[in-house]
Amino acid sequence: MFKIFGRKSDERGEGEFLEIAVTEPVDCLGDFTFNFHWQHQGEKLDPSWKIPGNDLTFGEVVDHLKNGGNVRINGDAGHRLGSSMGVDLQYFGGSGSDLPVGDIYVEGDVDTRMGISMTRGSIYVKGQVKEPMGNVVEVKSRQNGYRQFRSITDIVSNGLDGDKVIGCQFAGKKFIIHDGTVKDTVGARLDVDVDIVKKGDVDLSTGILMRQGSVRIQGNTGKNTGALLNGGTIIIEGNTDDFTAIDMIKGTIIVNGDAGKFLAANKKNGMILAKKGSPIPPASEKSLQNEDQQLLISNGFNPHDFKKFE
């Protein structure tokens, strides 16, 4: 069962509340991709499916958020909470750009990958958040008793709006993150000329769907680094896992170590500079040019031992 409450409960007075009662964690609540619907065509999750124990569908939750309403989960949330929240996805007939959305409130804990590729809104959590979390950082909460998380991309694109980041510094065109957490999709869909620096290791899909700016990871990254990169620069000071630059459209990726296997799979354009990697044809290893060496030097690297993959 579910209930819709009017303007109340939220001291900021934003939107109606849609309340979901769960007896056990449910995955993909508020997931704007519906668990990458385009890959499984509804076999794993469809907007029409009802949330277990509720008369409400997964699609109705996303629509409510898109309309500026808030969602309260009375219990624990599962994996992928708020995935791509704030993106008007073209696959579902949208513009492909960001859109204002409501917020999600969780009265319990949240499992891994909360807020992957998230670009708008806030997620408020009363309990614990398992890592890796997504493209989010914690800010000083506007709601008593909750921790508040906002999208990294939202902050650098639209400003702090009075929020104070925790474990980060944001000044001018640089956002430094040293909150000690492991994250996925850092800088997802970045389309402004800013520099994001994340200290420490991260997990999946760093810089996915970026168009401009730079993301620098002072550590290692997981699989799919630079997936669907469409401009800008990704700099990894350590190693990346497999499938770096998969489906890359354009841009630059620098890896000061091993870029892994299946490098540049289905890459359209763009360049990867790395000390080691196993590319998928037609991408191949090529000699560094003077401009490549200068690029590496300008980013603090000695060009010696680097290779070029195009």
C-alpha cells in the first residue's frame, strides 16, 4: 500500500510526498534507467512492475520525482537507489538533458551504488549507506536526523545553493573530494569546464558520458572507465580495470599505469595514453607525438614509458 501526502513534513516545503512501505530492501527504487531497460528490454525490470508489497509501480515513483514530488521509503532501500536521477533519458522519449526533480528520503539503510550517474536532487538517509556509492557527496543536511547526499555533477554544474560539502572543497573551477569513500560514476555526464579531483580509489564507470571538463582520480579505478566518453579529459593516476574507453566517442583518457584488457572496445574516436593496455582492434598502439608528450607533461606525468592507443 502507499499514501500520498500534501505539502507537509518537509521543512523546505517542496512537493508532495509519495510514501513506500517496504519490509525488505527493494532494488532500483527511483532508478530512472529501470536497471538499464534498453539492455534487457524489461526482462529484469519494467516501469509497469509493482513495487513488492505496494500498489505503486516503479514507473510511478520516477514520474513523481520528475514532477518535483518527494519520495519517502519507510524501511531499507536496496541497490541502485536513484540511478541516473535527474536525467531526462532519450531512451524513454526525453531530451537527454537534466531536469529538476524531487528528493528521496530513506528511513533506514541503503545498499550499494546509490545515486550512480545521478545529476539532480538530493537523497536523505537516516541509516547507513554501503559502498561503493554513486556520483554523490555528502553535504551538511538540511533535514534533522538525516544525512544528505547531492550529485557531484549537480554541484559543479549548478552550484552549492547554500549547501556545505563534507570532506570536499569546491572553489572556482575545482572540486576536490577526499571524503574517504569509494564511488562509482564520478563526474557522470559532466558538461561544464571544471576540474573534479577524487583522492583515493574508485569503482565503476568514472566519467561516463562526460562532454567537457576533467575528472582526475588519485588512485585506481574499476571497469568501464571513460565509457561513452563524449569529450573532456579523464586522468587516472593508478591503474584501471578492464573495458576502459568502451564505446568512447571522443575525448582523452590518461592512465599512469595499466589500462587493462579489452581497451577501447567499440571506440569511435578519441585517444588513450597509458603505460600498458591490451586494445581491441581496430584500436591499436601508436607512437607518441610531441603534442602527446606535452599533454602528459602539462598533467604532471613523465612521458617515458607511455603508449598511445587510438
